[in-house]
Amino acid sequence: MMDEIKKLVLNNPGQLTVEEYLNIAQELKQLSPCNMLVFGAGRDSILWDTLNKNGKTVFIEDNIEWYDLILNQHKHLDIRLVQYNTKRRDYLKLLDTPQSLNLNLDFDLIETNWDIIFVDGPLGNIDDSPGRMKSIYTASFLALSSDSTYVYVHDCNRDTEKIYCDRYLPKESLVFTTFKLRKYYIT
């Protein structure tokens, strides 16, 4: 596992650190087989799926190019294509309008009792990107609807992620943080 994580970090500069990957991977390995939902398909998708052997790992992706790329490399992955209708530049306007933050997900995803939810998508570093407002809001909704859920949110060094986590994820549930990653345990 450590070699695969080091390779991911080396080949994806600016993404998760070894410490961040290890924190999620160790929790997943301990809970596996479990139900894991990941916002954002990427080069690390196979890691999460492999660690959750015999579990349910679902990826939410809005970028058709990433969807095709990852699915062509790993045809067995469960990747759901979604559409966001938000722009990151509007994150402050949308903050107090939860009705505009509902993400249209398949019914089976809404009904699943999630053990781990990892928000690392969609793209959220430029104004014209969808931003992670809907992902964080949806992660909160799904976690609060589940028995107990670890919620990880990456890129919390950015204002949008920080503000939406502070608004929609219970502060008392925050159990771990690094410069970019927050881990919540919601019961």
C-alpha cells in the first residue's frame, strides 16, 4: 500500500500528501468491506476500490474526459456521471440556499448507509469550475442520513471548501486536519 501511495504522490504533484492518503487508506482498510462514496474519479480511484475489497465503492464524476479515462483503464469501477450547475465564483451567494445545493444522485446512492465519504471533486480551483459546494452539502446530507460516517474533504486550504465545511459539517465532528484535508466523524 505504501509503495502505491508514494507513487501516486510522486506522479500527481499538488494532490494529496502521503500523510493524507495514509489517513484515509488506514480508515478504509480498517472498515473494509464497507460503503465508500468518492466525489471525483482520478488516478487514485483504483487504490480506494482495491482497499475496499468486497465493499461498495462508488465514484461521482462530472468531467466526461476523466470519466472515460478512468473507466477505460478500470472497467469494473462504479463511476456515476453527474452534472453540476454551479460556478465556484458564486459560492457566497449559494451558501445560504441549500435548495440550490442538492445534487441529483441515483436513488441507490441516497439510500446507502455510507461509512466513508471523500470529497475531492469536482474541480474547484478556478471561478468557472463547478466548485465543491454541492459535493460538501451532499456529503453532509448523506452522512447525517447514515448511522456513522467518516467524511473527508480535500483542499480545505481554499476558502470555498473551508466555508462550506464550516457551514454544513458539524464542527464537533472534526477529528483530524492537515493543511488541506479535514476528517469528520458524523454519528
